[in-house]
Amino acid sequence: MTEWSEFLPDEAATVAAGELIGGAMAQVKGLITVHLQGDLGAGKTTLTRGVLRHFGHSGAVKSPTYTLVEVYQLPERDLYHFDLYRLGEPEELEYMGIRDYFATDSISLIEWPSRGEGVLPAPDVIATLKVQDGGRIVKLEASSDRGAALIARLPEHP
């Protein structure tokens, strides 16, 4: 299975889907890079909160719009939550040492990845969120073998 999608009727379902995705991530070794796509308010940060909950983070999860990256040092591995919405040029990522974030066995969730095009590594998974029918649709598409392994670990319907 190289694709997975689910209707999420509310915020709680979006967090729960993130927790499922986090569970699948925990079973896949190596660096995992996920590009989060969707309009403002589509639920990218809410989905990230669920992933973090799976790994035991219970604190607040805010979108790092101004800091560009929020680092979570978790017991199993580090997770980096990027929000590139306010990035002026992709080259600005070089100044913050972006390559260092992708040199370890970590997870990177990147909102607005198109703003870092040409500098960011290719994703393992592209997660697209769309507001629909009073809720959201989340769709995951694998773009690497590691991404396909992650998606294969997700249940048919949460």
C-alpha cells in the first residue's frame, strides 16, 4: 500500500490519526521526512500534535511560524516540526543549518515545504489535508521505500 486516506470529522479525529501515523513512524527505522500540505487551517499542526502524542509529548504544540522549527527531543528519537510559511527564500534554510536536521535518525514534519524547494530533502511521505464536509480528509502518499513501509503499517480505517 503506497497511499492511505481517511475522513476526519473533527479535531479529535485529526489528533487520533496523527497518533496512528506516529505509531507507524515508530516502527520504521531511519530518517523520516514528511511534507505536510494544505491550506491555512487545514489541520497540519493538529496532525503533528497527534504524532507527538504517540511519542509521549503532552505539552502544547504550536506552529513554529516565526521560529521556522520547533525541536522535540523525545525518548525514542528527535522530531523536528518545521513551518516554512514565512520563509522568504529557500536559501535562508542554509543559514539555519538545515542539513544538520536531516543527518540523524529523526522525524521531520514540514509545513509549507514548497517554500524550501531545492534545499529540503525529498519527502518519504506527502501528507495532504483538505477541509471537506465539515471535517477534513487526510491523504498520505509514499514517495520512497521508507514512506511505503510507513504507510503499510497503517490500518485500513482508524
